[in-house]
Amino acid sequence: MRIGTCLVTLVTVAGGLVAASPPASATAPPESTFFATAGVEEHGTANTASDGDLWPSCWSDDDNLYAANGDGKGFSGSTGYDTAVSRISGTPGNLTGATIAGGDAVGSVWNSAYNRKPTGMVCVDGTIYLAVQDLKKDTNAFDEADAASISKSTDHGHTWTWDHSAPMFGNFAFTTIMFLDYGKSGANNTDGYVYAYGLDNNWRDSYSGVVADPQDMYLGRVPKDSVQNRAAWQFYAGTSASAPTWSSDINARVPVLTDTSRRYSAMYTGTPPPGGYSVIGQGGVVYDKPLNRYIYTSWTEFTFEFYDSPTPYGPWQHFLTKDFGGYPWTTAKHGGYGVTIPSKFISADGTNMWLQSNVCPCASAGVTSVYNYSLRRMTVSPYAPTTPTNAPDDGRNLAQEPGTVPIEKSLHYGNVAYYNDGVLAQTDDDWNDENKSTSWWGYTWPRSYTVNKVAYTTGNMFSDGGWFGTAPTVQVRVNGVWTTVTGQQSTPAYPTNNTAGPNKTYVFSFDPTTADGVRIIGGAGGTRTFTSIAELQVYYGGAVTDPGFEKQPTSTVSAPWTVEGPDQHGIDRGGQQHSGTNNAWIRTSSKNWNAVTQVVPVKPNTSYRLTGWIRDTANVSGGYFGVRAGTTSSVLAETHYGSQPSYGQLTVPFTSGSNTTMTIYAGYWSPGADSWIQVDDVALTPT
């Protein structure tokens, strides 16, 4: 029986709403400020021809990776094992493997009601140690682990020895063992100890209907030449004068990490465990030497969870939740379990790494290729104080700056590249089968910028969601803390229903502020509580968005610009502009009024200057450039123009009065013969 099979058995379909929004965490570590950005790929991109799950691993002195899978054939292609050991050679994208031992040759099963499962591996001076636990194999889906032992190999995994008379750890204490990965053959640790993290009772707690809810992670250490000597083990027992204390009494141990947070307490088609899914489970801890940081990788049923610490014993902080949403997953987006970062695949600067996780075949129809040793890219950037240097520039979309990392609640289809690719006619959403209260879309950066505008383009609208149920607000992140901006205005006003889209752009302007992250956030709308997105642009500039028409994706006038009149309007894409590459145009032989317009935010009772560059045919005499109050037809100020064979700048001064928005326009009454105007570089500045 596969572990994954039992996991999914418990996510049973139930009619209607299951629970309320997730409660506040009773005990949770603080959010980390060590990393400025962190991102994980949506799916495995370096899979191998193997079979199995869990795959704890270590990097040995022969430069190979050794990994142990649970419940599968490993790389053998024939014999199935509850636990098997394989040698993995090469680098991601070019990995080969060979299964060299398994089953009774690697560890004992101490109770016939239990399965043997691998939980941790470590390589020390050419010797490999493998932690093997008993995991109960009944209808409660592997809900408890009562015993564990450590096996040893001195010939690179071919033969294994251990005490066959009794387990090293029992009574459900420290029975899920995860060794600390200190690099190639343990080279990055010089204090003579092997360190291991342990969970009580179970490899994960969410499905436990028998044991208590610990959500604690413990730390033990043992001299590297005595790993199999249970009497030599010591356990972290707290700190004294800021230094760790250790006890040989396992009952004196205290957690190095406690997190009782829960995910997915409320779902529409699943039945979560009481309170939701726990965040502490079997994963791994790796020392990222270039960054001098310890990283713990964990998981829930639908998320990856990441923590960091300056020492093995803490203080641990949470720095990322990667949410993959409810089933069905696809080959383009899937989570997994047994999440680890092999030290062999960490870059020389410590910021790029490969994350290992796997998914049982039953999690989603069609996702069978990731029940194997599967890697995906992960990138991080440490926080460093910076001072913004970006000047006002409406043509510089800060969402496209180097190092930008998109952030969201979840991605339904995994199309993270949609955010900032400049294409407005597309869609993804954060449907995740969760009854959630909040949605958000945004970015984090490895440095600070000055920002004052976000342009959010919606994706598709559906009968059960796709919009914000409450008007979204803009938040900015400063030194890891999210705060709501001041002076926010929406142009146009955002409707909190399905008329918000599809593919409509809303410009949120606010007081200029310094930020190393920005997002729009609000209540998730519809009966299935989700929002959609096509694009999210971020600027520091004037009130006019896309003033030079440089962000227009096609030759058709599109948001945030609109048109008036029945005749031809468009975008020249090169050769006709005043500056840059693009400009807007109108051409007709009618006698109609036609214009290009944009609704822009203004501060009440403030003096402004509207400027723009226009040229036209000699027969134009009824041209007007100006502003109207709000979104009405009431002209507040305008200037008249006629024949302008070369681009000329027009200026319209005005005072905003009680208005918070204005409509700027550039258009003309056609003389009844073929005529045209071209418009470029429109700006609105306070005076």
C-alpha cells in the first residue's frame, strides 16, 4: 500500500461548505526578515526514471547522492520495496540512478502492524546512516510511528548493519528522524557531532486521530563515531546564557520549533482534519553555507512550508508558504511531500537550489510522473537594506525589474508568468477549493523602489467567482512588514461583483512610498471565493498611466486608455511617435466627435497642468484637449487646436475642485473629409 494512496483516501468528497475561515494561530514562529524574496517552481522540472516517495538523501565522499525511497521500486524497475536505497549520479536534468539495497537488507520492521519507512539520511566521512521508522499500515492512513532505528553502511549503501534486537527509539518519541545535511560527507560541520531533528508520534500530524497534536520539532546530537549508540545521544533542552543546553534524558528535551498554524481548515469538496492541515512534517533541514543559514522544508497536504534559522537550534522563523491549491493538480502544477533540499544542488552563492518532493499517483488524475525522485528550482535572495534610486518614470514597469518574484494565495493553473508579461488578454485565478476570506496578487523585490501606482488587469469572470468581494487595497512591504498605503484612489472604481471583468484594468494610485514588495489584497469573491488576474503592473510616475502608449500590447487602443466616437482609433507601433515607439491616432471622414480618453486620479482642490503632444492634418479645425469632472461630460478645462502639421505641445491648467478623478481627453470634430490626429506623451502634474 502506498502512503499517498491513504492520504488521498482521507480527502473524501463531502457536500457543501465544511468550516469557517482558518482561526488565528495559537503558537507560530514570527515571519522571517532574513530573505527578501523566495520562489519555488510550480512543478517538478528535473524528474527521474524512478518509482517511490519520501527520498531523504545525503551527499557522500564519492560525489554521489544516496537516497532512500519508500514504497516503490526505486531505480530498479522490477522489485518493489517498502524501503530501498539508491545511488544517484549527475546533476538536475541529467540524473541517473541505481537501486543497491532494499527491504530486510536495510532495516527492521519492529511490529507486524507497521510498515518500514525511510525518514532521514546523512553521510559522514564516507559512512552513510539511514533512519528507518515503523509507520502504522491501517485504515487510518499511516497515522502513527512508534519506533525507529538507524542503519549504517560503510560501503556506499550496498550492505547495512543495525541492532536487530530492539529499536533505538520507541514509545512514539523522536521516531521520525531527519538528519541535518551539512554538505558533502558532512564537511561543513567541524564540531564532531551528527545532528538530527525528530518528530514524535508521526511523520506528519494532520491525519492523526490517535495521538495528540504536537506540531513540535526536536533536535538531537550524537558524536559522529557513535551514531548507532543510543546512550550517546543528547537532546536540546533549551538555552542558558544564550547557549544551547543538552540532556541525555529524552524526556528533558524541548522543541526547537513549534508551529500550531493550520492550513485549509475550510474546503468546498474535501473534509480537512479538525482545524486544518498541520505545517510540521517529515521534510529535511539543510545548512546553506554561503548564506550561513539553516533551512527547514516541510509541507501540508496542499502547501510547502519553509523556515530558516541562524543556528541548528533556532530561533526558527517562517519565510514562505507555497500554496498549490486543492485537487486536481496537473503536470503543470503540483505539490508533494517528503520535501528536502539536497546540499549537493545548492549554488556557490547559496541563492539557487533544487527542491525535492514527490506526489503519489492517486493525488490527481494524470499526475503519475512525479511519484519519483523529482526536483524543482527554488531561489532565494537575502535581505539587504537599500535606498530607492528610481526616478518617476511612467514607462518603467517595476514588475519587470530583475529579481522580481510574484506572490499570490494560490495559482489555479500555475501560470505565474502571466503577471508581468505585458499580455492583458489572458487569465489565471486563485481557485483552490478553499473557503478563504482573502486573495492577493503582488511582487517582492530584492531591493527597494519608490512606488505610487498599481495597474491590475482582471482575468476571466465565472459564475462562482473571479472577482474581489470587497474592494481591494494596496499594501507595500517594508523590511518584511506589510502595511496599507495612504491616499489610495481607484480609476475606475472597482465593482465587487462579476462586472469587474474580464480583462479590465483598474489603476490604484496612492501616495509615493518606499517598498520592497507590493500587492493588492481584498476579500475573495463569489460562492467559491477566488479572484482572477491577467496582469499586474507597478509604477512610480504621474497620474496618467501609460502616457506615451508604450505599454499598449496591440494596435488596438486598450486599458487604461479608452476611446470615444464611432470611427477608427488605434495605436501606431513605430515611426509616427513623438517619443518612444508608439502613439495613439484617430482617422475618419465623418463629422463625428472621436477622442482617446483616460480616467485619472487627482487630489481635491489642487492645481494641475495637463500637457500632451498632438499633430494632425491641415483640415482639422475642431480639435480639443482637456479634462472633464470625474467621469461626467462636464468640461472643467480645455484648449482648442486646429491644423498642426508637426507635433506641438498643448497645455491646460486647471484646479480639481472637489473631484477625486478627472477624465482627460484628446479628440476632434471631423470636418467631413479624410482627416486624422496623432497623440503622444500625455502628462498630468500638480503645480
